[in-house]
Amino acid sequence: MSEQGFTAMAGARAQGEAPEIGVGMLGYAFMGKAHSNAFKKIPYMVYPPPAIPKLVAICGRNEDAVAEAAQRYGYQGYYTDWREMIQDERIQLFDNGGPNDTHAEPSIAAAQAGKHVLCEKPLARNAAEAKTMLDAVEKAGVKHMVAFNYRFVPAIRQIKLLIEQGALGRIYHFRAAYLQEWVMPQYDVPLIWRLQKRYAGSGALGDLGAHIIDLARYLVGEITTVGAMTRTFIPERPLPDGSGVGKVDVDDAFVATVGFENGAVGTLEASRFAAGHKNSQVLEINGEKGSVRFDLERLNEFQVFWVGEEPRETQGFHNVLVTETFHPWMQYWWPHGHIIGWEHTFVHEIAHLLDCIVNDRPVAPIGADFRDGYRAALVCDAILESAESRRQVDIPRE
């Protein structure tokens, strides 16, 4: 999306006769559902749309399940082999919502076939793998985006604009925690792919931490150094088929201190063992002129404190409801005060990508491109290295 007031996402080419962009989706579970929902909403909610997503095909290994998903979400057909799907000439955008170990090869092949690529986060299992993906999309000259959807929460975008305008002044601190509880003992979760390094790359770090690493970079700037600790609380879990037990070789939680290129310092924390937290992501930024706080479970608002603007007796954080039409993306939804939800971030995100494709605009810095995904992967790798070596690790610039 351009920075022109968030009021004219579509360019002239989309006025009245928005082009169609054929979509091929890999994966039909959580992210396949979230992305499909967004594709279907864009033509009538983000109006005029930058393009009309044409749901050509969805792909998955289980034929019965993927056939059902195609019918449910409105895809014209389905594939059980992604290699066949990316050869479909009706598809211009490849949407990779598969597990982490299926991010690199299909995305690279899709780029080589001339498809634009949207890939779920983390971009890859490690930075070296992410770099191969970055190199491929840049060589192919296609548009590329990593689905760091929290950049597209209106409140987060509004905080970013305040920082860019200098409202907070010099930034001193960034702190963020992303907490869930779903792998705690009471849930009896077996050894699924998210708990195995060969499939996931890392645990809470890549699953949750990658999001707050991206937000740290997006809001404050490049991370240059980290010091970290990780823990795996349950080292063995039953195999899904009940045939025995297997080793959990990823982190269940991590904590890290980070240093930023601009001199700010920060802390990052993620856990899937935080009882009572279903999807809690909180962050705070402290600057010389004020502070801001955000809680994903109250995503239509943020809190702000301005230094010296009120009498001392009444100073404190106050709440900002981000639902006015002048707030980012809100003109597409409801009258002010009528809140939106988590799923709308994908509408904003994918509409931005379609606009970039149709009107040849850069995905970054509003969206996260594959270079952003690679930079986040470098930080993830450094956190794991720091935890293993018990020393601070510097992040390579490239």
C-alpha cells in the first residue's frame, strides 16, 4: 500500500475493471482458512479492490480433505502435488500456507515459474534456507511477501506512523512477549511437527517469537546483537500413532535481550507454556517524548503516555480507540467505534500485496518482504546460538 492516506489502495487500473489474479493455495488448515477468508472478502470490502482474487486451486496431500476444502472455500479445483499446481498457467500468485519445512522448495519453484509468492512465517527453518528463498524471488523478479500479519493491525500501523513522525522522539526501550499455553501437559499434545526441528526449525521462537522480532524491526529498527536463553520443559512426547515416544528437539520458551542499531535496547519473550494465555501478544515502546503499549487481545486500541502534556496529578497512560476512518485501513470497515478482528489483518495484508502486484509497488516497508523474513531468521538463529553458547551474539548485517 502506498503512503497516500490509506484512502486509495487501488490505482487507476483497478477503477471499474479490476484485473483478476489467479491464486494457488498450498495448505488448507489454519492459514489456508485465514487466507482464503481474506481473498473472498477483498473484492467487496476493500473497494475499489486493487485486483479480484480468483481462487483457482488449493493443494494438500490428503485428497479427501483438500477436495472438501476446495468446495468449502470456493476454489475451482484442487491438487495433491504442489509441483503440478505451480505449473497451472491460470495461477499468478502462489500462497504458501504449509508447514515450515514446505516453505523453501515450493516457494522457490513458484518464483522460478514466474509466480508472485506469499509465504507464511517464519520464512524458513533457518537463515541459510531463508537466503535461498530471497535469492530466488529476487532473481525471478516477482513480488514476495512474508505473512507477518501483525504489521497490518491498524493500531500497530498507527504506532508506526507516530514513531516515523517523531512523536515519541528518541526510542529508548522495546519490550514484547508472545505467550500461549496449548502445549502444556493438560492438553496431551503428541509429537506433532511443530515440536520437531527437522520440520519446524525451532519451537516457540519461530512460531511466536518471529512475529515480535519482526515487529521490533518494523517499529524500532535493525537488531544488531542478542543474548538469550531457551528451555524445553517436556523433552519427550507420545508419537501421534501411539507407537511410542519421540524427542522434542525445539524450544518451548525463550527469553532474549536485544540491542538495536539506533541505540535502543529491548527484551523479547515467547512461550507456549504460559497458563491462561491463549494468544497474548503485548509490546511497549518507551521514548523521550512518550510511551505506547499494545495488547493483541485488545487489538482495536493502544495506550499512550505523553511526557509533560498533562498536570502531574492526572498524568498517566490513556486509551486510543483506533476505529476512525482516518486510521489505517479503517475506511473499509464500519462506523467508528465498531471494532474489527484478528482475521481482518489478512484482508489488509493480502490487499496490500495485490496492490503491489497490479501497480508495481514495493511490498516493503509497509509489508514484510522476503528480505525482512531473512533478517528475522538471522535474529532467530542468533538467539539459538546465544542460548547454546551462553554468550552474546552479533547479527550479521547481510
